[in-house]
Amino acid sequence: MSAPARPAVLLVESRRTTFTDHVLARDDVDVVLLRFDSVPLSEEYVQRTAHVPTFTLDTSAPLEDEAARYLRWMKGTRNLPRPRHFCNPNEALQSAAQRFAALVDLPHLSEEQVGWVRNKMTMKDRYAQLGIPHARYRPAGDLADVVAFGEEHGWPVILKPVDSDSCIGTYRIDSPAGLADLPPLDPALQWTVEEYVKGREFQLCAVISRGLVIDAYLSKNPVPVLEVLDGRINANITYAPSEEIPVDARALAQRLADGLQIPHGYLHGEFFLTDDGQFVMSEVAARLSGCEVPMNHGLAFGFDFLHVVLDTYLDRMPVPQYTRDRAVGDLLLPTAPGRVVHISSAEELLRLPGVIGAHVTAAPGDVLDPPRASHASTGYVHVEGATADEVEERMHAVLRHFELKVDQP
């Protein structure tokens, strides 16, 4: 009897290649890459993946035409694996990627589901239907709407685009006078204003297969993510498996998966616990979380987390085998505009207590122009500890040691 054919997946490329590289390294799945010509990719990556079947989508053409061209390409290319599974880890491409998958008859999220996990207003409308506590909000067509909302619900308020990520274009406004400090709002974007939630921020990740949450993993942020834009510690810390955590992570993830009708894959959410103990859901996405959060989970629990993630997109029911019990977090290293004169090396950071991995992306002579975004950094370190609190203490020690000197631009 012949062995069953290996599954094949159409994988959307992302600027961050960690997950793509992991998938390409597996020997139990065939991969076809879906490359959007709008996504910047390094020449090194393009050369390294030159042997992988790749369909490059022309974003200037109608999506329906590109889908038809893909199907012709599939039909006309001999020995090309025929994907029956689909995976999109790219948040910015969520809408177009899921529509493309629908057009070529692959598993996909519906337009309504994409709205629930991408559009911050549609998302909160869905929370309201599900009875999930969330910040009050309203559309902001102009700054007068921001003032009206603040006067009705209190200051501070948060102003943001409805479909952004990494805090891009997101601002805390403490009073009407603070509106004068804002850059001009992009009229091409849709904006929303919402109430400011004061409290501790957490990140929830889950892997889902056939509608069932296989498991969920909770991280804490030492400070709310928006505050990292003001120079505060920028980190995500996965709780150790044996730690007591403030919510039932799996039950919360299942409630979200059911309400958002997520059939499989990776669910990433953020929520607050206010100073008086109230739960407030923030935002959710149906894709891998940013920074090194997925790697933190694998390192903390001692298993190949990305392997489990892909299996859910292949309609498998993975059973994670955990081998470690520790807390692990990623600390983003500070950045600043200017020409780098000196920066701490990965080798010296690895000698610090708890540091188990270091990746420094800047070097003397580099000119830095960091964006106003929560992912801006000069690299990261992975830090371990018995508890999340111990990891946070060790991260502060890393920051005290780390040096970045730049000539001011």
C-alpha cells in the first residue's frame, strides 16, 4: 500500500520570516508560498527560498484576476503540490489574503470574520453581542468627535486607526489641549476614539483545531504596550506552566474562538485587568502574535510551539508534549534615532543572569530611524526565570547594563 500523500499548504509570506523558515524546514508537509509584491523581503531571503514554488501576486491587479492566474499556474505546472490548506500569518494582508483563499477554494475566514479580528470597531461590536466587557468607543471623523467623546466619557482617551497594529498611529490624549500635539490625521484611514483603561495588560495566545482550543498561553506585559512608546520597558513574559495566573486562559480562549467562529489556527488577544479587578477585553487577531511571543511559549513549556501551530492549519489535532516549567520572556532592546557609535554585543548580554538568547540587529555605523511603533528596537534577548516576576527583575538588570550610544541626527 502506498503512503498517503503529504499535505500541502499555501503559506502567505511575511516580512518576519521566523514562522516561514520553520515551516520550510519541515519534512512532513509541502509548501507553496503566496508572495504579495507589496511586502518587502530581503535579497538574502529571496535567494534562500528560490527553490520553493512561489506565486507572486500583483497587488495592482484585481484579486479575482490574480486568483484565476494562480489556478492556471497550478494547472499548468507539472509536479507542483496542490495545496488544500491555507495559512496567513500576516496581519496587514488579512483581508486580501482571506479573500484570495476563498477565490481559489481553500479554507478561509469570511469577510465578516475578518472584520471581527481586524477592524477594531467591528470587533467591539461583536464583543457587545457576546457579552464580553470592552472599552466604550465611537468613530472619530474629526478631532471634534474626540473632544465630544472625552467630555462624555472622561479623559484620557485613546485615538487609533481601526485596522492598525503595533500601536502605529495610536495616541493617548489627556485633555482637549493635547489634540494640538497630534500630527495630522491621515484622511485615508478610518479612526476610532475609545476610553482609556487603566490597569495591567496581558496577552493571550491559543492554538485551535476543529473549533477546539488545544491549549492557551498567558503572557504579562510589565507595562501596558502603549507606554513603551514613551521609553518604558518593552517586553512580553510567558508565565511558567505551574504559576497561578489571574484568568482561566483556556476557557477565555474558547469563549473567543466560539464567538468569533475561528475554526483553526492561532488566536492572539490582549486584555486588561483594571486596578479594581475588572476584566476588559482589548483586541484580538487570528494570526501569530508579534515580537517573540510564540517563541516564549515554546521555551517556557519546552515544546516546538510553531510545529503545533502549523498542524492546526493542516486540520490535525496536535497533542503538545511539555518538558519544561519556567517563565520566559522577550525583552526588546532600546533604540534611538541617529548613527550608532556603540552598542552592547549579544555576547556580553548572554553573560547576564537569566539571558538564554540574544539577537542584536544594530552595529556601530548604522543609522537608526526607528518608527513610532511598539516593535521598534535594536534587537531582543530571551530571559528565563522560575516565575514571570523573576524574569521581569532580570530584564530590568539587562536594561541597566545595555548601552546604546548614537550621534544625534
